[in-house]
Amino acid sequence: MPLNCLEAPCTKAKHLDMMNCISLVCLLLCTGVSSFRFEELTQYLKSHEEEFIETLRQWIVVESDSSDVTKRSDLHRMMDMTAEKLRLIGGSVEMVDVGTQSLPNGSSIALPKVVTAQFGSDPSKRTVCVYGHVDVQPAKKEDGWATEPYELTDIDGNLYGRGASDNKAPVLAWIHTVEVYKALNIDLPVNVKFIIEGMEETGSNGLDDMIVAQKDSFFSDVDYIIISDCVWLSKRPALTYGTRGNCYFYAEVEGPKKDLHSGVYGGTVMEPMTDLIGILDKLISPSGKILIPGIREAVAHLSDDEWRMYQDIEFDLETYKRDVGIKELMYSNKVDLLAHRWRYPTVSIHGIEGAFSSSGTKTVIPAKVIGKFSIRQVPNMDPALVEKQVTDYLRSVFAKRNSPNKLNVTMVIGAKPWLADPKHPLYEAGKAAVKRVFDVEPDLIREGGTIPVARTFQDVTGKSIIMLPIGGFDDGLHSQNEKISRYNYIEGTKLFIAYLHETTKALLLLSGSGNPHCQRSVEEAHIRPDSAFQRLCLSERLGIAQMIADLCLLTDAEP
């Protein structure tokens, strides 16, 4: 009986299937998939490790804080440095104007240009697009950093500095990947494009419009998009296939026309701060249950397959507690904790604007306070519906207080969640690349945070996306003492080198590289994504003779 890779009804058909499969094998070989000079590429990388770390050092010193308009010149300089680096290694580079940013005082300031680059335009090759950002979160030594945040500091193999892991090192790792190929005069297995922005940390201003505008130009020949703006869950490498979205709200309560003395007016007026605390308290229960009607009901069901995937993930709750610095978690088992971290919504209260927060004492009744909170979005939640649910609910809660003060609820961010198919060939290629570099199987994980551009890419371009992280689970993104290890930086670059090769094989198998005959060969042979034939073709270690012999066995045919 034929194996389930091929199901031929007769001997003639079996021989035809075998010949079609052999055609596909020849395509794999003729396109250079089998001639991967991995050791040569990684040896060059190793011998130039200090140069690549020095480049990261030069990037870290630039205070490219996108939230601080007084540092906008540094952000422009960071974009110029990125463009120049891409030009130096032979890229066709453009700096795309994405407009201006409106400021609270009514003025405007130029947004940093988005850098795009292209390496290769061979129509016979696939084209990948790598997204990244080079802006960073704010950082000051007095915030609790052990080192100067804008000076790359190497301590025990860890490279400390703001933006080291988020996202300057991963961006450079991708650039170095192309650089290594070109330095050795080795053809890239795919055409490579870059899109690198400078406003990710503050909402990617201007980027969505640019993606829409260039859908039929820059993105027209892109086959898939890679994002490396996330981290592993543990010490085991990971592939990320989902992120939560985010709805961010302001709840503004306004009362008297000015701040009041609490001794003079306390007890005679209904205080805005008291009203605000009262309504915020009704968002979530002490056990973490969201109290807003309709939110929990919209969440996609946790399937048995997903539950089993979570069971297999390497994750230790005790280590997690120690890293966070708490005595008790909200959930006592791995699956429940990961599910609530990744695929269930949550409410977080972030702060109150207008309240007294400085050191010392101040006996004031604020005239107006703004509570800031967010609700992480998951499939199948809709931000537009969530906005209505939250607004209606808070108004009803506020009405019960019978307060003369005014409530205004505004949603300022409405980012949708993103979810990919972890069985897609892009992820099979990721598994193969991780296996090659780290000799382990990767965890398949989701991310609790939000990367809005992933959903934008998906909705606007229709391209498949993979998130391929190289950051460590303890890198401290957005926190004090952010770092990336030398190991992750250099081995992560090896991973990217391997991934470009592995994904070429996986996608050739999927579609025959656009060749109608090879596409027909795959379709007529009924090759399934998990078939023995796919696993065979994904291993370049077999010689041509052995591969053909195995194909004959798969089809019950004679060689």
C-alpha cells in the first residue's frame, strides 16, 4: 500500500507521481536550496563578532526616544544611521516621509522617516520583508539603572543598554545576516526587503498610512513578512504565532472649576478623585475577573489542541515568580497561567493624571482627574464593540453614584490582536532553523503584549507573517537594565541566516516556486503539510540518489 504521502490509484499513476516528485526535487536542487554554505557563513559571523557588537554600541548611544519630542533630532539621526548602514552593504535604500506629529500645544513636528531597503530583485526567488524599529522607551540612570542606559555595557556576557533587545540588536542581526552573505559573495536564497520605523514605541504614527499607500508598490512582490520584536518565554528558543491587541482608555472625571483645599472644602463637595476610584474599582474583581458585560463572552474557545500545545511548553512557575519578584501568582498551573497571559483579555490600571504624585505632602482636592487603563484584546474581540461596552458600563456605574461631576470616557488606542497558523510552512521552516542552530525543538508561543503593525500587515497586504524572536526571556524590555546577551545576539544572527535557507525550501515545497508544473506535481500527489515527503524534502542531507530511492518507496514504484 502507498504511504499517506501519495495515493496513486494505479501503477501508471504511481510512476507519474514519482516523476512529478523527482521534478520537484530537481527544482529544489537547481535553485540552490541544497548548496547551503552554513558553516562558512557562521564562521565569518564569529570572526567579526566584535565588529557587530561595536555597531550595536554605536546605535545604543543614540537616545532615540520617540516619546520625547525634545530628542527628535536624535531620532532623525538614528534613522539616518540605519539607512547608511543598509547602503554600505549594497542595499537600494529609500527614506519615506510619513508626515508630521501634532503636539498638545497645537504645533507640529516632523515624524522620523521610515527606512526601506531592498537586496535583490530576482523574479525566480521568493521575496521576504523584515520589519523592525529603532526607537526606544525613555531611560534615565536615576530610574534604577545599574549602568548608563545609553552606553552599551558588557557584563558577564550581557550587553546592557536601552534598546539593546527592543529592538536595535534584532534589527542589526537581520542586517548582519545580509551583510555576511554579501561579504562572502554568496547569493541570498531570497530577495530581502527591510521596513524600519522610528515611532513604534508611541503607536507607529504614520506607518499604517504608508503601508496602505505602498501596498501595490513596495509590498507587491513580498511573499511573507518577518517580525523579530519579541522574546523567548524561557531559555528555549521560541516561535511566536500570536499577540494580544490593546484598547487603551481615558476616564476623565471633572468637578469644581479649580483645585480645592481639602481642609476648607473637604466634606462639602463630591470629589472627582473619589468618583474615579469608585468606577475604576468596578472594572475587575480581586480574582482577576473582568466585570464589564460582554467582554469575556467574546473570547475564542480554548481548543484541546491549544491546551496540549501549552502543556508541552517549557515554563517554570517558580522561576517566573522569582523573576517577577512576587510570592503568589493568580493561577497555580502552567496552562492556566499561560492562557491568561496570552489568549484571555485582562484589565490593567496604569495611572491617574491630575492627582498629586510627587514626594512630600499636598492637601489638595484635584478639580479634574483622568484614570488610564487598558484592556488587552484577544480573538474574537472587536475594539469598536469593546469601546461601546466599556463606555456604556462606566456611565451606568457612574450614574449610580449620583454625583454632580462629569464623566467622559475616551478610547485612545484600539489595536486588534494578531494570530497566525503555527502549522504554516513559515513555522515549519522556523523549527528547522532552530533545530540547525540550537539543536532543540522551539516552543510555539503567543505574546501577551501588542505589536499593532502585525495586524496591519496582515489586513492590508494579505501576506503571511511569522514572528521570529531572538531576545531572552530576562532581557527586561521597557524596564531598567535592559540587555541582550552576546549569545542571543550572535546565535540569533545565525538563526536568521539559517531561516532564509529553510524557508526557501518550505515554500518551494508549498507552491513549486510559482512553477505551474511543480505546483501541479504537489497538488496531484496530494502532499499534505505533515507528510513524509515534506519531511524528506526539508532535509538537504540526503543525496539525489537516496532521495529518488525514497520517493520510489513512497509511491510503491520501481526505481
